[in-house]
Amino acid sequence: MGFKEDLQKLSAQVGERKDYINNEETTKQSLIIPFVQTLGFEVFNPLEVRPEYIADFGKKKGEKVDYALFKDKKPVIFIEAKSVNENLKNHDAQLSRYFNAVPEVKLAILTNGVEYKFFTDLNSENMMDDSPFLTLNILNLKDSDYETIQKFKKDEFNKEELLNHAEELVYMSALRGTLRNLFKNPNDDFVRFLIKDVSEIRVTSAVIERFRPLVKKAISNTVLDIVSTSLSKDEHLEEPEVIEPETETEIQETENPQKREVITTNEEISAYDRVVQILGKYGKDISDVNYKDTTIYFGIYRKNITNWFLRLNLDSQTKHIITKLDIDEAKLVSNGFEVKPAPKRNGNSRIYINSIDDLEKLENLIVKCYEQLK
């Protein structure tokens, strides 16, 4: 099992346990210690993990951070734990005191077992930044989160690389925020810059106001063009769809001219929502799960349309789901539903359903299909 799968397993465990926890100590034992173990640290080895680590600060002696993680017998990460039900907003100052007391520690984590806030000292050396360089929810991890957390693994830990990565995350976040604001509400300097690049007219306040709506429209159209071009490239990467109908009913449905027009129905949207809910229930990353409707099927994919894991046909008289699972594999997780080979080049197995309500009975199938994605 790879590190990403380990984190996904942890995410599922946290989702199952959190509602049964009502204090800090149980939060530590049930949610936070498993996270530390996932990073590869031996929690019962004082050479690697020390609970209640003393970090004296000035005149205030006996300050204890909940956990200090060690690498090569030196403290490298402080972890301050709070109860799963606590809001982390008002606890940064406490962690900051511990951090500032031990100059060799450059990384600190504040967590309630679900939300994790990662801090360092980018603004002033040996003084913990007021804002975290990364905040994540263990129940809803993005691909970028997996990449960052992996850098905290014991066997991959490199302080300098981590600090550089933290700096990049901070700058990237700031740049994205600036660009987002510029795109939504282009300021005078930005509009003036663009006008000078496309025209030789004298730029006055009146000219800026005249161009501002044009700039906003141009930005919107450009973003749409970029997205459209990207999707078009993805579509061309996918093999052309060829359905080989197996019954007279399917032949009639394929030849139905009304099916030439793509119409996304409420039933299809509801099916997508249910699939996402099921994946979230099992702790899967749903941040980049999306759908694409076609005249042949309603596809659900992750990241891009070539990375599909379910194709639903809810318009035909025989509603069904097409998957990439082999027939035998699909039967094992289909809860008794009828399974047949899928039309060639369209998938490997087809599971017949009566309505989208059956999706709840096919949770294992949906999760299995998702887990087979590369």
C-alpha cells in the first residue's frame, strides 16, 4: 500500500471515529497518533516521538508541547493537539510560544485530528508566522495536500526542502488571490497596462472606465477558451466511442434522433451527487470528481474525462452502469445485481439497475471503481 492509500485509509478511520470523541485525550489517541504513525514515526520510541515535550519560553518555565517529533535525535516538528470539537482559530498563540522557544524547530502543526494547520517562520526567523502556510481537512484531501504531507514523512524529511515548499505555497496562494481579484475586478493599473499593450491612445480615467468592462469580458472569454481547449484535447485522447447494441431495444435507442442532442437531466445530476456522497462517506478525495454528459452515456470521472470510472445510461428502458471492472470482479461487488459484458470499447462490465436509488446498494462497486483509477 502506497502513502496516498495510507492517508486515504486514515481519512476513512477519522470519518468513522470523530463523532464518538468528546475530549482532547481521546482525540490524541484515536485521530492524531494514527496520523503520526502514517508519517512513519514510531510513536512509542522516545528517540522519535516525545509527548509533553518541555519548551521553556523566557520567564515562563515548564511549557509543554503535546508532541515533539525527532529526526536524528533532534526535534524537527512540534504538534499541538486540541479536541476534535474545538475550533483551532484561537489556539495559534499557544503553539507560537513553544515554537519560538526552540530555534532549531522550524515546523509546527496545530490540529484537532480533522483540521491541520501547518506553520513555519517565513516572515521573521525563529518567530512563528501568524498564518499557516497550509490548512487542510483530513476528510477532504486534495492531490496537492498528499504531495505536501508526504514531505513530512520521516524517511523523506528534509527541513530545507520543506521550508522552500512552504514558501512556494505561501507565494502561490498570494498570487492566486491577486489574480482572482484582478480578474474579477481589474484595477486601474491593470487596465492601463492592457490598454497600452493593444492601443496607442492616450490613457485617461475616462478611457480606463470605458475599457474596464471590455477587459473583464476578455478575461472571462480567455479563461473559457483555455478550459475549452484543455477539455477538447482530453476528448481527443480518448478512444472514439463505439457501442455495439445487443438487443433490438438498444438498436432503437441508438438510432433515436432525439439522443443526438445532449440533455443533462435532473436524474443524472442526482446520480452524480449520490456517487460523490458515497465516495465522501468512504473518505475518498472528491475535490476533482466531475461529470460529462454525452449522447451515449453520462460519465463520471476524476481530474479529466479520460480518467472515468463510471458511465451511466439512465435514458434507456434498461438502466445500467458501465465500469472498467472485469465481469468476475464486478460481480463480487454488485450486491446481486445482474452483470453482463459491456459493449466493446465502452467498458468491461455492465450492471443493470432499476433506478438511481439502487446506487446506495452499490456502494462497494462505486468505491472499487474509484480505487482502480491510476
